[in-house]
Amino acid sequence: QVQLEESGGGLVQAGGSLRLSCAAAGRTGINYVMGWFRQAPGKEREIVAAISWSAPSTFYADSVKGRFTISRDNAKKTVYLEMNSLKPEDTAVYYCAADPARRDTIRLESTDYDYWGQGTQVTVAS
């Protein structure tokens, strides 16, 4: 069982930055793929970024490429999402998720991820 807790959301002006953190609780490490998803009101949950355990390799949605950076600190069992040049369309609840079945192969569907945090609200004002 993995418990994930996000932090770092908030209200920011367009063009600003936020850093989200996802801390994993439990006796074992997070030796698998971790991802960030988001869900805006009236829209489906979508993947934003994901990172493998080793290398590591990363994936970014086209909408955030060049603006967001995902990283991880396995010793701290924490995954980060650095968000720069934020736009009003980035407004959503952001969720951290874990895919324990995969260590290095990044999957993109929310149904592939077994563990989820409670979410943190990110609001970008225009």
C-alpha cells in the first residue's frame, strides 16, 4: 500500500510559477513510475507528466512541454512538478499517482495508476 500526499498548490498570476511536491508514505521505496495528472472542472483527468524510476526517463503532455519539469528524489520518496510560465488553462486539481507495476515503462492512462493522492488545487489568474 502506498499513500501519496501532494502539496504546493495555490493561486498564482499568469506567467508565475509553482512547485508541487508528492510525498510517499510507507515502508518501501517508490521504485516505479510516478506521474502527475490534472483535472479541470467539466473535463476528464489527463496526464501532465511522468517519470520512470531509473535513468530516469520522462514524459510531458504537449500542453506543458518546455514549461513544466518533473523530477524525483528516491531517497526522500518524493516527486516534484516544477511549473513555470503558468497559464489560466493550467487551472485544475493536480494529482500525484503511482504505477507500481512499471519501473521504467511510462504508461499514460489514469487507469494504469493504482495509487493516488488527494489532489491539490492550482489556480492561475489572468
